[in-house]
Amino acid sequence: MDLIITGQNIEVLPTVKDYIEKKFGKLDRHFQNINNTKVELSEQQTKSQEQRYRVQVTLDANGTLLRGEERAENLLAAVDKVVPVIDRQIERYKGKLTRKGNKNGPSIKSQLSEENESQIVRTKRFTMKPMSVEDAVTQMELLGHDFFLFYNSATKEYNLLYRRQDGKYSVIEPELQ
């Protein structure tokens, strides 16, 4: 398992890196299908001291992404809070695998057809015109949505634009395996 630790607005000290490696190095003992783990650390200027440090963890388990995020008054406390969140995500995912009887992971098609079919209440179709990321932001704001699917004229691919919790925007560019 590859462990990638990055910092945003914060320097990742060797002691913090060692602490994170110790905490997340054990994850592959619970579940061997983890390809890599990304740990993103950030310090944010907030009024609440309890929300200052954020730790976001994303696991890649054979193409299925498991994610957890926690905030705390210091970095190590945030790491301690996110570990049980990730453990629960892994246990829930492992439970789905055993219920399905599929050790390679449930396919999205089978999940939709067996578990969520009754939850899909509407299928919406619409025509798309190629647009820039800036045009997509404008269109999303005009619609009042938190996300927007569009065909990126620069990359000639479908992208998903979404508004983050901090009010900024991110674009998801899918890659086929």
C-alpha cells in the first residue's frame, strides 16, 4: 500500500509524517485490497479553534474510493478522529463484498439493480454543448446547483464541476481504467 501525505497551508513535519504512517500503516492488515492511501492535511483560518486543522483520507480499494474527513483543534487530534471513520468505511465496504459473495468488489451495475433501484426516482436527459470551465461555473451558479456535469471544450471530455465546502470549485476529470 502506498501512503501519500500532502499538506495545504501547512508544513508536514517528520514527526507528524511518522505518526500518520504509524496510524494508517495498519489499514492493509484489515483489508488487503487497498492500493494507495492519500492523506491531505490542511490548516484553515477559522473562528472556531476546534475546526482549525482538517485531515482528509482517501483510500483506493481496487477502484472503489473510500473517504473520511475530520477536523480538530490540533493536527494529531484530527488524525486520531479520522482513523475510526476510515475503519468504519472499510468494514462497511467489506460487508458489502461478503454479502455479494464477490471478493473483487461489487460492480456499480449490480449495486444499482439490486440495492438502489427503488431509490432512483428520476432519470433526466439533456443536451450538452461544449463549454469552458468558466462557462460551466457560470451555468452552475445560474441554475443554483452545487454540481454541474459538462463537456469540456479544452479537454474534449466530460467533467464534473462541484462547489467545495470552503466555497471554492473543483473539477473531476474521469480516467478510464
